[in-house]
Amino acid sequence: MVFILETEQPLRIGIQKSGRLTEKTIRLLEDIGLKFDDYKSSLMVKCRNLNIELLLIRDDDIPEYVQDGVCDLGFVGANVTAERNANVSVIKDLEFGYCRLSLASPKNGAIKTAEDFQGKRIATSYPNLTKNFFSGKGIDVRIVEISGAVEIAPTLNVADAICDLVSTGSTLKANGLVELEPIFYSQTQLIRTNQPISAEKQELIERLLLRINGRQLAEKSRYIMLNAPASAVEEIKNILPSAKSPTILPLADPEMVAIHSVVPINQFWDIMERLKQVGASDMVILPIQSLIQ
Ligand code: PRT
Ligand code: ZN
């Protein structure tokens, strides 16, 4: 049982109540050790083991809440923060919720490049980012602001083209549109208020960041265990990434050793093949929960 002294205001974190970011944000918070009860039925959830409370709100409200200090931290897409031009600090790219804000136009229409948008009507839920993009190029467009189902606007003749978020591109395709040019790349970010906060809250933010870094590093790494002839240890040490000194353990057979190490996922198969070539056997590969350096 953990008791929290309530002398200090809790660190308040704004997260999306229900949408594309919710599940991954909740999983991240649970993975870094926050314990809280059912978040689906409340707007505010207190953590049981840290002096933190979660505010469950629409993603559009998160940048302003963090800007105004209503929340100390927020998990939100870079697209939303940029569109709202919020005065906040981005403290971590969270490596999920990847998408891009792109220009798209009807498949067989006349609009093929950004320059073809001159004088055209463009439907979007991102009027500021869209306006800034075109004014930066000296192109005049008429923005038609729509809050959802932007892709249908050309079919309804409400607009000539659109500017909307794309991830796989299948929604554009289903609506007879082609992607022309990305104007903004986005992912989920951890944002922090620029309002003054207490030393206790700052310390808690640093602890959370350390845990998030550990989890991100773990996701990009694998733990490997293998057996090898003792005579191959030097060669194996050269194959394993140089930053880490592997653990080498004796086995019952004095001519063999067990080697444990952490390898980056992007070099993983290459390393495995090379280890096999120099005599490694019985390789076991494990995911890592967290990796603190
Ligand atoms: O209710 P609330 O206001 O909180 O949610 P919302 O409906 O405004 O947002 P939501 O849950 O749809 O998206 C939240 C965030 O997810 C966005 O702000 C982005 O940062 C991120 N994200 C990542 C996306 C997408 N990918 C995405 N593909 N947001 C929306 N889409 C939509 C897009 O608008 C289009 O309709 O998905 C469609 C395109 O997807 P593809 O895969 O067909 O290209
Ligand atoms: Zn929204």
C-alpha cells in the first residue's frame, strides 16, 4: 500500500478522453508505473501511487489547458499544438500517432501542385497551418473551415481540394482524392506548461521523462542470450555493439561460455547472422520492459 502526502498540488496531465491517442497514451502511462482506476467513466482520475491526476478531455483543448497552466503536462498531437499556436514547451516526441497534414485533390481534376491552388477553395480543419503554408508561398486560397469528414467536401462541391491528416492514405483513396504534398509532419508529443511550477512538480516531471526514455529505449532493443565457444569470445565482442560490454558467464563445459547482451532492433538480424557464423548457438531473444542507462 502506498500513501501519498497531499500537501502538494498534484501534477495534472491532460490526455485525450476518447480517440486515436487514448489507448496508446494510457498504455504508456501504465508502462511507466502510474497506477489509476477506470479512466473511461470519469473526467478526472487520481493516480494511486504518485501525486498525479489525469484530466480526460478533447485533444483540441489540451494545448490551451497546458498553456494556461490548468494542466502541467499534456499528451497531444503536434498538429493540434501547432494549429493552436500554443505557448507551451515540447519536452518529448512520443513516437506514436504519426500522421501528416497533406494537400489532396480530386483524382482527375486540374489541381496537381500547390501552385494550382491559386484562387481555389480548400476545405480543412487546420485553417491556420493551411493559411500559413499558402501565404508563405504567396498563393491566395479560400479556406473553407470544416470540423470533420473533410474528404467529402470536393464531392459536395463545398471545396475544390482539401488539406487533412493522412496516415495510411486509404481514406483519401476511398473518396477519389490523391495526396499532393505534405505540409506538416506530426506525432504525439509530451508538452509542458511555461507557467511557473513548483520544484516538486518539476522533479516529478523529470522522473516521468526518465521512465519514458527507458521505455522508448527498451522498445528499440532486444536482450540476447547465447552460448558460444570460449575461443570465439573476442570475435563476438567485436560483433556486439561497442557501447555495451557483454556479460560473459562460464558454463559446465569449460570450452563454452554464455553471453548476454542488449542489441538495437535495427541491427538485430545482421548481428544474429554474424554471431551464428562465428559459432554462437542456442540464441534466446527477449523483449525488454525498460532500459535505464
Ligand atoms: O474527440 P477529440 O476532439 O478528442 O478527437 P478528434 O476526433 O479530434 O481526434 P482523433 O482521435 O481522430 O485524432 C487524434 C490525433 O491522432 C490527431 O490530432 C493526430 O495527431 C493523430 N492522428 C494520427 C490522426 C490520424 N493519424 C488520422 N489518420 N488523426 C486523424 N486521422 C484521420 C484523418 O483526419 C482522416 O480522416 O484519419 C483519416 C485518414 O486516415 P488514413 O489512414 O485513411 O490515411
Ligand atoms: Zn479533436
